[in-house]
Amino acid sequence: MHSLLVVATLVSSLAICLRLITYRPGPDACHRLGVSCCAWLLIACSGGLAIHVALLGASAQVSVWQLGLLVVLLLVTYRARGNVAQILRVE
């Protein structure tokens, strides 16, 4: 069970990082510093977590709760097509 959690955490965090990195704004998109900083922080944290889990392997300390948060963030990120401004938008 633990190794399944480790692999799922690694895949989730890596998928979040890669989707955010590959985001391409449209031609009419405007640059907002706060959103860019939030995107950078999400990329750095999800990529850092992926590297951390990959380096530690089976000895990485992950939990089902951490994986749950990552899966929710992954779904929201893919639904917004990597657009952090759309993720942060409150309607």
C-alpha cells in the first residue's frame, strides 16, 4: 500500500508541474505579476515534491491526505488547461 501511495504522489506532483510548465497563454492574455508568482510557486513546489519523492523512493513519507490534495489540484489544473488565473478566479 505504501509504495502505491509513493508512486501516485510522484505521478500526481509531476503531472501538475508539467501541465503548468507547458501552459501557453492566448494572444490576448495579459500578464499579471501575482498570478505569475503563484504559478511559479506551484511549479516549484510540485516539481520539488516530485524530485523529493523520486530521490527517496519507498522511504518517502507520504500520506493519503497529501495524495488527496494533489489529486484535487491535478484535476483543477487540467480542467483549467494549466491557466493559474482561471484556477484562482472566483465567480
